[in-house]
Amino acid sequence: MAKGISLLCLQSTDEGRVIAEAIKKDNEGITVSNKPAMIQLEREGSIVVKAQSVSEALGRDWETDELQLVLISTGGQIDEDDDQFVVYWNN
């Protein structure tokens, strides 16, 4: 994968903040910016949202398609399956 800055913006809701923390733990070097009503996550390369990590953080089963409920915007290509949601640049 070519490197670029991947971007993921989530609503700053109770669930969105927990998801953002799980993402932060799984993605070393990620930059998290809290803005009015939004959490912006940026990282060189890819951002990986792991269903297992989010499930553990929320204390319940969580599926990657539930990310759409708090997702505002992405920057990069998306690859999603049952285990993870990945935003990346492939130039």
C-alpha cells in the first residue's frame, strides 16, 4: 500500500468517543483531534477499525457496519469485512 494520510471523522457521541478510543489503541501514531461535534482521526498509511477491539470497548457485540451510525466522513479508500473496517490510500 502506498502511504498517504488516511482520515476518519466520527460524530462526538458517547458511542463515537468509545469507538475513537478503540481505534486509537489499535493504530500507533494516529492523531486524534476533537472538534465541535466531531472526532477527527488521521494517520499516515491506513486506519484499521477492529470489530473485536470496539466490541471489548463497548462491552457488547459490535459489527463493522455499525460504524455507519457515527461516521461523518472518510479520506481514502475503504475495505470492509466482518472483522475490520480499513481506510487507506492506494495511489
